[in-house]
Amino acid sequence: QVQLVESGGGLVQAGGSLRLSCAASGRAFNSGSMAWFRLAPGKEREFVAAISGRDARTIYADSVKGRFTMSRDSAKNTVYLQMSSLQPEDTAVYYCGAREPDLSWRDLKAAASYNYWGQGTQVAVSS
């Protein structure tokens, strides 16, 4: 009974920045885990970032660490992914996932852990 809607995708040149948003509607959602995954043509779904509900701890894929920052606005039931220093290999459809109850730290990176998903937002990085 949670609906997730991603927004903020678009076309950006290499080295640019973009901020993605994932808004949860329906019941309030502030105790569970949320994450970003991406799917590029010819590749499998890839973990990007996640945030836990209990302590707002974040974890990032090695490929985006230091460039992407995930945050949460509990009052708005919204999470964000601030992407900087974008590279062509970041081109993908980005999906937001959510799970209640909160996931254990070791399960945050697994797509199968999440039971709510948005429709995705396209990010394209050109050079």
C-alpha cells in the first residue's frame, strides 16, 4: 500500500549533476529501508545506494562512492539521490525501492529485499 514515484531524471553532460527524488505516497514511511537501483541496457540491475530506517545510515556501491549522496526527508516521505561528477557509464533507468520492516545491514544491497518499487526515471549522461 505504498506507492513510489521517482522524478528528476534527464539528460546531462559528463561532469554534471542531477538530483533524483523518490516520493512515497499512501501511509507514512519513515521506519523502513529505501534504496536506489539502476538498470542499463545490456546489464543486470545494479545496486546504487541505500539508507536504513533505524539510524539513517547510508551505504553506496563502490562505483558511485564519493560522487553520489543519498538523503531522506522523513516529513515528506521522500528520499533523494544527489549525483555529481556524472559519467556516461551512469546512464540507466534509476529505480527507487522500499521495504518495511527495516532491513538488516547485510540485506540492503539486494534488490530482492525490497517489496515496493517505483516506475523508474531515466538518466542519460553524454560526453
